[in-house]
Amino acid sequence: MGEAHYLEHEVHGWAARDCSGVLSPFKFSRRATGPRDVTFKVLYCGICHSDLHQIRNEWQNSKYPMVPGHEFVGIVTEIGPEVHQHKVGDHVGVGCMVGSCQNCDSCAKGAEQYCECMTPTYNDVDQDGKPTYGGYSALMVCDERFVLQIPKSLPLDAAAPLLCAGITVYSPLRYFGMDEAGKSLGVVGLGGLGHMAVKFGKAFGMNVTVISTSPSKEEEARLILNADNFLVSKNDQQMKKAVKTLDYIIDTVSAKHELEPLLSLLKVNGKLVLVGGPEEPLQLNPFAILFGRKTVAGSTIGGIKETQDMLDFCGVHNLISTIETIPFEYVNKAMDRLAKSDVKYRFVIDVANTL
Amino acid sequence: MGEAHYLEHEVHGWAARDSSGVLSPFKFSRRATGPRDVTFQILYCGICHSDLHQIRNEWQTSKYPMVPGHELVGIVTEVGPEVRQHKVGDHVGVGCMVGSCQNCDSCEKGAEQYCEHVTWTYNDIDHDGKPTYGGFSALMVCDERFVLQIPKSLPLDAAALLLCAGITVYSPLRYFGINEAGKSLGVVGLGGLGHMAVKFGKAFGMNVTVISTSPSKEEEARLILNADNFLVSKNDQQMKKAVKTLDYIIDTVSAKHELEPLLSLLKVNGKLVLVGGPEEPLQLNPFAILFGRKTVAGSTIGGIKETQDMLDFCGVHNLISTIETIPFEYVNKAMDRLAKSDVKYRFVIDVANTL
């Protein structure tokens, strides 16, 4: 015990102490590098909307002190003797999971996020009984099976949000076959998730329509993200004209909203995937899916292999997130701005330089 | 005009005159047999729940006098000179549609029921501007492309309702891949649609669980329909034990009901298809599909080719509906019983013998 103890890593980070969600400097320890562990210096960490929900205990399951962050990247400094997938000097990242049972149907299907024993990156308890701490910190120790390789061609800071925002849209776009060149994709909402969905859609060769409540987002949708079309969802005339024009829709909105107007935009056999998590139930008019044989599906993040596939795809297509880099001192202000969706399109903390 | 006129068919049938829905004898005419028409003597016609809704104007679209019936079967008596698919003496049937544009995306995909110009078998207007009349009548004239071949090995009376009830469940079971031997299928509701879903599920080699509000239906589900399991949806204990045990669910219930308990029965990646048409919106808790990547889809009847495939499948597997045959004089009483779901599992009118 004594011997293992001095090999533990003392780590600096930022934590929320209570449900006010205010973050401040915090020292904690991570386990010594185990046989299958990869240890890396964290360079950047994205701020996900889930971080905001959890530091403020909005999901009623927060444990404090909480070090959030599940979109973080860095450079490997040490590996355990049984590690084969990564080596010192690699660019790597960790997303929303640090462990799963590796034995169940979900794990076997590469969908570890649905494993009943999945360990989230933070606000949980690891297999050694210790709390898990996320990427708002200087160093990470993680089982190699949950560490992803970041293609060296991608800038690390703008790659960080791929680990949650990216995979959350990439996984269902692939799984539900919403990736066919020439088909039309509607993207509802233009935040962290939505802007990545537009980028992936364009990379797949699809015709992409952004659907938003804010007319002011049209310019950026077309000019920055190369969307082909833009629909204001509260504009009845525009929506009516667009009825039955879309093969697929990915809905990234987490506020409560109406499904039926979106479903009316789908062609026959169209699919709508929900990836945002509105907290209140949505109304589903059965005839909105009976007529036209339409589908409503849900999806949560993605499995490890899928995430690696996505990162490799991004490496080939030079796809990264559009980010605003911030120092740690700005993090509480960033959280307030995030609550108002005031960011294009993800904050990324410059961890190594500002911790 | 004069010459064509005497070639028109004078037809006896039963019609509803007003929204009381009471049916009584009615004489009308059908067009002369055109170049692509098939004319057949109607032997049997199933009573679909839609007939009940429409004679009573429950969908607010009824035109009177209305001759309902869209599960009609009989023997061909005449074919037009350009008819290739059918000949005199064939056993044939007509389902819910008698025409479509044959030109659009839906028609080309063999999903004519979603064509914007689909012509319904009754309560609609045909290309010639005349009202369409359904199978509660002695004779039918129909474009050959909407006439189905009934395998001669199947008894015509018990084959009739394959044309609506059968295809309504068969189509989504095939289209959504809910037909893999060894997988598990839940069937919600045990009426005309539900009992056929159980039969198809068993024919596909699936493990079938009937889910019903009525414990009294368990015996018939197991003994008559060979269901493997039975769940009483209001029994919380049973439902809890069955969580995450089903690959697929087909929901045939047309009354308002809760989706969430049903979705909880699905395994990861599970699919639920709605084929009943509850008139009020259902509540959809997004997390019920986000967690587990589940799908809710809808489906309406089926296309012509699908319907023919189904009939051929039924011929091979000797699959027919379980019916109660009635004379025309009983039809109003049957409608009242149908409104109370008091039938195992479909009424079929013995048209030829009792008109």
C-alpha cells in the first residue's frame, strides 16, 4: 500500500464544490499507471453542455467535488507494460467513458455506452472504488481500451470536442445509414452537436439544411459551415414549402420542442434521430410516422471503435470543430455563456498553458 | 356514351347512408370492364376496424352513401384485352387501394400507399370522377395492377383479411427486418392485426410474446396462436421482469396508451413499430430511446408487390386468419361487436351466399 501510494499521481485541476457549479482550483490524485494504463499530459479539454448540467446538479446525481470534462486530449507520457495500442509521444484523447464490463452484448457489439456497468469519465466511481475525475485537469490515467488515437494531422485543440460532440452525431449518422452521398440531411440546432453534424453531412457528400429558431444563424450556417439551405422553424411558410424534402434529420436540440413540424419535412421512409436530451416528454402524433413509414430513433454518444473510426475519418478529411479557446480563469464565465448558447461552437480550455 | 352505358355493371351491395353507420341494401353501378381491368365476383369480404370508423364518420371524411370493405376476394369472371397478370377463374383479391399515380418516388419504391394520388378502394373518387365503392358488394372492377393473386391452396374466406390486416403487419415486419429466426418479437394487442402478427412471427421462427391488458387472452394466445410468452401490460411485476428482453415490438393498439413501458422491454438497438392509429398524441420520453439507441417507427398497410409477396408466403406456409363468418343480415350487429372488440379475430361476410 505504501509503495503503491507514492507512485500515485498528484494532479492539479479545477472542480465544482457544490451545485452552484462554480469551478475553482483543486488538487487530487490519480492511480499509479497500471499494467494496461496509458498516462498522458492533458493539453486541451472541451466544455460540453453535459458539464454544465452536471456541475449544477441538474440531473440530480452530482457528487462533489466534481472535476468535469469528457473531451480531452494530450500527449502520452507513460504506458503500462501490457499496453499495445498506444506509445509515449502519441496524440491521444479520452471521451465520455473510462471503463465497461467488456463482456456483455453491448460491449461485444462495440456499443460500450449502453453497458450496464459502463464507467463515465467523471462523477462516477471507478473499479478501484475511487471517484472518477475528468479532463479539467493536468494529467489522465486511463485503461488503454478507452484511449483514442488522435491523427497527428489534426490540431489537438480543435480535435478535443470530437470526443463527445463529434461522436454523438457521427455514431447515429453512420449507424442509421444517414451518410449517403446525394441524400438530404436536416440538422436541427446549431450548437456544439449541430455544427459537427453539418460538417459530417457535407463530408459525406450530402445536401445539408440547417433548421433553427434563429434567423441570425443563417449567414454562419452557409458561410462558415457550408450548409446548402437554412430553414427558420418558426416560419410557417418556409416550413410548409419544405414539406417532404428531406431524407433524414438529426435533431440536436435539448430544449423541449415539437416533433411534428420536423417529421413533416421528411420524405417517405424518412428517419429522424434525436441526440439532444430534452428533459420533458415530447408529443408524438402516431399519424406523423404512420403516414410515410417514418422513423424516430435516439442515440447516445458512441462506442470506442466508432469513435476511433470517426477520428480516422476526420484525419483523412481534415475535419475539426470550430472552437473558442479559453484560459482556465475564464471557465466560469464560459459556463454562463454556454447556458445562453453564446459560443461558436465549443469552448476549449487551454489546460496545459493556463492551469 | 350510350354504348358504354349498357356495358356498365349493375351491382348489389350494402351501404351506410349517414353517420349512424347503419348498413342496408344498396344498388349502384361499376364501370364497364376497361382494357386493363379485372372483373371478379366477390365471394367474401372482411370487416376491418377502418370500415367501422368510416361508416360512422369518425375520421370526418366520410361521403355517403358509402359501400365499405377493403378486404375482398373472389373469382375472376372477365378481363380486359390488355390484362396480363390475371385470367378468368383465378382466385383474386383487392385490398385498400385501387389506383395510384404509378410515377412518383413512392410508387416506384412499391409503396403506393404513400403516393399523393393514391385512390382508396372506397370513400374516394376514381380517375373517371366516380365514387369508389368497396367489397360489401357482389362484383368488383379494378385495374389489374391493384388486383392480387390468392394462392389456390388458401381458403378464400380466411384469406380475405390478409389484404388489410395481414399486410399491415407483414409489411413493417419485413421492411424493418423484424423477421429474423431466433429473435424475440413482442406483439401488443390481440385483435385482427395482433393475431396476424403472432402468426407471422411464429412463421418467421421468432420467439413471440403477446402483450395485452387482458389476462383472459393468455389461453387463446398460447393455445390457438402458439405464442411463446404472455405479458399483462398492467402487471408491473411481470413488466419489470421482462425489461430488455425483446429485440422488437409491433404495437397494434389503436387506443391511447403509454409507450415508455413498452420501450423499456426492448434490448439495446431495439425497434418498436406502431401500426395501430391512436387518435391522440403519445408521450415520448426522449431518454427512453436515447438510452439504448432505440427506434420508434410507423407503418401503414403495404404496397402491392409486398402484398403479393405476403400472399405467396402465406400460400407456402398455409397461413390464414382466424375468422368468424357472418351473413349480410348480421353486419350491423357485427359492427357493434367489433366496436367492443368482441371477435376472434375478424368478421368475414359471406357475400356471395347472403347478399
